Amino acid sequence: MNHSKSQTSQYKNRKASLAKTYEFEVADQVQDSLMFIVEKKESTYHFITCQGALLQKFGYEDDAFNGKQIDECLPKYHAIRRAISYDRAWEGNSVTYEDTLNGIPYMGAVSPVYDEKGEVTRLQGFCVDMSKKKRAEEKLKEREYYFRTLFNYHPDGIFTLNKDGRFLFINPAVSQICGYDEHELYQTHFMPLIVPEERQKAEDFFHRAKQGEMLHFETSVFHKDGHQIDLQVTNIPINIDGEIHSIYGIVKDISCRKKSEKELHHLRHRIASMIYQSADSIAVFDLKNHLISANPAFEAFYGWTEEELIGKTVPYIPEEELKTYLHIINKVKKGEKFTGLESTRIRKDGTKFYVSVTFSPLHDEDGDIIGYSAITRDIHSQKIAQEALRKKNEQYQIITEHTMDLISVFNADGQIMYSSPSHYAVLGYESGSFTDLEWTEIVHPEDLPDLLKSIANLKNSKQSMKMEVRVKNSEGQWLTLETYGTAVVNHKEEVDSIVTISRDITERKKTEDFLRKSEKLAVLGQLAAGIAHEIRNPLTSLKGFTHLLRANASEEEHDYYQIMLSELERINTIVGEFMMLAKPQPKNVKKNDIGRVLKEAASLLEAQANLHSIEFILDLDSELFLECEADQLKQVFINLMKNGIEAMEDDGKLLKIKAKKEQDAIVISFKDDGCGIPQDKIDHIGEPFYTTKEKGTGLGMMICNKIIENHNGKLEIESEVDKGTVVTLTFPKA
Ligand code: ADP
Ligand code: MG
């Protein structure tokens, strides 16, 4: 290899400088370096020497490289890379390289060493551990990244101003807050952004920051679109080498907070005035049940002033409610809410009254329960009215449920909505089944048109009505009801429902009829008493002389006398019957066997029965003893048997006479299979002179009634037209 002069001097210089560097470096960084000398033999490099503390860090023994070929002591690819560096150095270059050996980053430098001829005889180099530096670099990078991220993504706006108050940097949050981007703000002054009334203050603060003061303040600025934003600002002066270089600022948009603060304030104010003006008493208690505050309504309700009770428990719970009260309060203190509890309270003056109370727990900002509120509403008059109404309803209930009057409620369509339990007792229909029953079915067909007309009238006139209706009971008997109907009108003046109250007046009607008859009877009785004797005496002489005349009469005349006699006999009978009526209470009362009396009556009439080929069947218990006047009862039996025979004159065969001993009565029945009596005529039987017979007197049944009544008995007629009639007598055993 040939070297020029210049090259030589270059080498010398280099060597000197290298030695200096090398010495310096080794002295300085002996811990972290190594030095080596390499020579080239047969195109491979050998370490002549390699020493330094770095060797150990690389993981080698102190003399591991000495006298070794590089590919013997270094990992394969590392040896190749080094050979390339060394090749370039052998060509006369100073070569530096960075590499990593066994995980340790290092920097190496290698330079040629020339002999006198200027030829490269060996290479000399050193390596320095770069781990620390690398790490430091990485940290720096990391930190820079971290700060940049922080800056870019920080939710608060961050900016720097130079000493003149012009923007240097802003982060994206600043753009978001004020609407300007980085370029728009760069090198512009902050002052135009500040609202005019805040500018003086901003000027002062900026000045103070420049003096090195760190400041917090709130101010307002204009957004790019002109609206005002409230900001919280922190200014931090950046001090470099004792001189304020720039101002670092952090801004927070507090417009929302300001707005909600305002709203909250407003709301609080409104709530406070609501509480103050509330008609409900509102009191707030702490957890010890001590009063914290009470509104004017509380004072008006209870009679205590807020001052009197503040910090104390309120003695307004009645003794008997204390336990329940404390139980509820304990639940409220655990967070439960109670609405509209009905309870009683005591006023300061000792009076008790009904209230409806709502308890709510009160929380502090952290959500912990710190007390509770009690909102009380006076429901005293309401409660009293309710109670009165309840009592009244109860009374009505008792009346409707227990009355024997029939109470029904019909809707406007005529359906039964309610029927009182008395329906069962009176009519025999279960109250449930009665509502299902088409009620028109049980109304007498003759009465139904009138009833429907009355109901229609009632709906139109909205006035009440009264009428008599016959209805059928569950056994098919007709009962007469006196019915009052009243329309119930709703607020629209429409008929909502119709309430009817009906009373069974069948018995009353009977009594009325009976009374009517007895009145007639009484008059008749008096008449009879006066006249009977007067008639009887002349009648006796008339009869006697007619007998006499008949005895001497011619054949032809005989018949006339005979007719006269029988007509006289008829008058006599009528008068006799009259006299029977006139007779007061039975006088000759004795214990008689009814069976015997019946047999005697029957034998008297047998001839007449035979005439019409009617058979008598007697079914009599033995020893039918009754305290009675036998002659009078015989008269009754004769009358009834006669009526039976007369009913069977046209057709009919059998008269069954039955007499039975019951528990406490003797029951006698006369059953014929004659013409029967129409239902509507039955009531007339027994009226004086009521007869359907040509030769009848219409007095027989009346006399029967009278006698039976005198014996405390009862006469009942059951009859069906063309089937026959049963007359039943019941005499109570004394
Ligand atoms: P009289 O027999 O004189 O007509 P009563 O007072 O005995 O008078 O009877 C009144 C009416 O009652 C009779 O006319 C008859 O129409 C009716 N009557 C009474 N008993 C019977 C009977 N067993 N069957 C049918 N009708 C009867
Ligand atoms: Mg008769």
C-alpha cells in the first residue's frame, strides 16, 4: 500500500488525536468500555489484545478474545458485520459503528495503525457501552410522547403566551372551547377574546403572572361565533434561568356549571317559596327526630311556632300511635318513603285531629340520609264526613239487609242491579236467582201494562210513583205488593236507576176484606137480633094455620098449601140462620167428640146425597175431642156438606170428609169433586147474600165463618174450576 506525504501527516494527526481521545475516554469511562488491537492474517482478523470492563458486561472472560480470530470468539453474524467494519478501516478509514452484542448496545470506533512505510499493520479500536444513553433516549422519547398526548388530549385547554400576550401554542381543547384553531390564534393577542368588562382584570392578572405569580381566576371570553363563555383560568409563569420566558395557561369551560348553578339557585328559591306558601304543613327533622324547620302552615296547624320547637321533638303524636309512628320513622331513616298515611295528631291546645302524612328521607350531597320531612294534610273534616257517611251507609245497609220490605234497584234498562235479602223471605226467591229472573214474568199479567206505564212515567217525570202489583211467589201464589218507585237522577239529569220499595200487603188486604165483611156482619147481626123474633112468632102461626088448611083442602088446593108450607119453611130457615148470626159467643161449650158430630151431620144429609147418587166417605180419627158448642159446629158441618152436594148436583160423585188429630190442632176437610170456584170469586164467599144459586141464601158460609171464628178456628178454601173444592177447618186444641 502506498501513501503520500499528506497521508502520513494525516495519519500522525489522527493518531495523536486518537490517542488523546482514547486516553480520555478510557480514563473517563473505564467502567463501560473496552479497547482492542486487531491484525489481519490470511484475510481474517485476529485480536492481538482486547481488554476493558465492557468485556464482562458482554459476558466474556477478561482474556477471552486475546489471540483469537474474530469468527472464533464473536457470534457468527456479529463477526461478519465486524469484518466489514474492519475491512473499511484497513483501507485507511476511521470507522464508527453501533451494534448490540449479547443484548448490550454499544458504539465502536476502529482506525488503522500504520508503520513507517505508511502501510496498515493493524487496527486499533474501542467500544463504549451505550445502554445508559439508549435508555435515556428512550425515556426522553417516551416523555415527549406523554406530554404531547397529554397536551393534545387534555380536556382542559392548555396554551402558552409569550411575554407580549400573544399565543404561541394551543391544544385542541382550546379550539373546542373558543372555536378558533391553532393557526388562527398563533401570534394573536389574547385581549380581544376577553369580554370588555373583564379586560382590565385580565390585564392586571397577565401583568402579575409576568412578575412570576401563579394565578387562578374566573373570566368570560367570546367564542368565535360571538357567544359568551365562562372560563376558569390558571396562569403559570414559565421561568427559565430566572427570567419569565412565557406564560403557561390552563382553561376550563365552566359555562355549564355556571348555568346549572344558576338553575339550582333558582330551583332552591322556588322550592323554598313553595314550602313556605304550602297549605300543607311541612316539617323537617334530623335523625334524632328533632325539628329543624317548619313552615307557616305547620304553625297554623299545630299551634306551635317554629322557634318554640326547633331542636326539640314535637309532642304531637297521640300516646296510642307512638309505637307505629316510631316504627315508620325508623323505616324512613333507612330510606323508605310513605305517602298519605292516615293518622291522628295532637295540637298544642290538646285537640286531636285526623291527618294524612307523607314521610320522605332527606339526603346530603353524598347520598347519606341526614333527616326526613313530614308533610301533613288536614283531613279532619273529610274524615268526619267519611265516618258519618260510613255510619249512615251501615245503617242503610242494616235497614236494606234486614227489612221485610222488598228493596230493589233497577238500571235504566230495567235490569235488576240489587235486590234485598227480604226477597227470599217474602217471595221465596234466592236473592241471586232473583236478579237473573226476568221480573216481568212474576208480575200478574193484568197488572203488568199498568206497571210498565208507571215506570215509563217515572223515567220521564223523575217523580216517585206508588201502585199495587200482584206478583207470584216461588210457590206460585199471588201476593199483592204495594210498590213505591223513585228515580235516581245523575248529575246530567238522566235517570240512572230506579229504586223500588215494596211491601207485601196480601195479609193486610185480607184483613181489610175481613173487616169489611165483619162490619157487614155486625150490622146484619144487630138487624137479625131485632127482627128474627118478630118474624118467628107470626111465622109459627102462619105455619100452623097453613097445616090446618091443607088438611081440609081439596086435591088441587093441597098442592098450593104444600108450596106455601115449603116457602114458609124457607123463610124459617133464613130467619134461623139470622138468629144464628145474632147469637153472641158460644154458651154451651163442652168437650165433644167432633167425629160424632160429623157423623150426625152426615146422616142428616145422606138422603139428599143419595138423591143425586153422591157418596160420602168419612175418614175420621178416633177421640177427636174439642171444647166446643156441638150444635153450632153441627150447623157448620151441615152447611159445608150441603154446599158440597149442591156443587156436585150436575156431575161429581164423592164427598170426602176427613178429620185428623195434629200436633196441636184438629183439622177437618170437606173435599168434593164438583164445579169448583173461580179464583177471583173465592174472596167473595162468606160475604152476606153472596150466592150463585137460584135458591141460595148466600148466608151459609157467612154463618160458618162466624161460628168458626167464635171457636178460634180457621176456614180455608182451595178450589179449581171443574175439578172440585176443599174446605179445610183448623181448630186449635185448647
Ligand atoms: P148458598 O149455598 O146459599 O149459595 P153459601 O154461603 O153457602 O150460600 O155459599 C155461597 C156460594 O159459595 C155458593 O153459592 C157457591 O157459589 C159457593 N160455594 C160454596 N161452597 C161451594 C162448593 N163446595 N163448591 C162450589 N161452590 C161453592
Ligand atoms: Mg150454602
